[in-house]
Amino acid sequence: MAAKKGGDKPTVIKKYANRRLYDTGRSSYVTLEDLCEMVKEGYDFVVYDAKSGEDLTRSVMTQIIAEQEGKEGQNLLPTNFMKQLIGFYGDNMGKLVPNYLEQSFAEFTKKQDEFRAQMNKNFGGIFPMSSLEELSKQNMAMFENAMKAFTAFTLNNKNKTGDDK
């Protein structure tokens, strides 16, 4: 089995030219669904091209997300969010996005158990979407304000240095 996150070294998954994935820890072929379950269970792995040794972990994770998004009722990424995210590719502000998203998700993950307990206490297991939507709106407003502040700083810096890059 793969190493738990923060434990031993991650399990190596090799991806072959025929697109098959081989789990070297279990000595067996796995599917994207298997890798998805490993992520959910907290197991750590890396994916390498079997021939070139190139790290393919990121592209395989993207495939897993695309596969999950394609399932009925499994849409975690709203269309407007994806459009905004795409808009940051190639933009100098895009460099801030990964760190912001990582920090936001880390905070959300820390608070999710507390959040669930509070929802169950207050609403007897009925999960009100309006609370989650409000939390999302607050996070987006905070992100937009951070982007505006950074943009103002960048523009102000350009004006002082005369740099147009």
C-alpha cells in the first residue's frame, strides 16, 4: 500500500505508453479511480513516465479531477470559478493563485469538521447551502481585494520605476 501523507516516501506509480498505471508498492496495475481513492484515504504517491522518468503527477491529478467533475452530481468547480481560474493563466497575477488556493483549502480543511459539527448541532443534519455560499462569497471577496491591492502595488511600482514589463 502507498505511504500515508507525511509518512514514508510516496509510492511510485509508473505510467506506460499504453496509458496503464502501475503501482510499484502493490506490484499491480491501478486505475484513475484507484488513485482517486488513495488520495481520499490520505495516501501519497507520485506518477512517473515509465520510459522517460518525467514526473506526470500533476497531469494525472488533473485527469482525476476531470473524471470526477464528469460524474453526475460531482461538480465541485463552478463554471464561473473555472473561467476566473483560466483567466489567470499567463497573467502576472496568476503566480499568486496557487498559494492563495492552497492556503484557503488548508483553512477550509481545518475548519470542515468544526463546520460539520456546528451544522449538525444547529440544523439537525440538514446542510444549508446558503451558509456555504456565504462562506464562498466571503472568500472570493477577500481574494478579489487581495488582487486589487497587489495590482495597485504593482502599478504604483511600475510608475515609480518606469518599468513597463
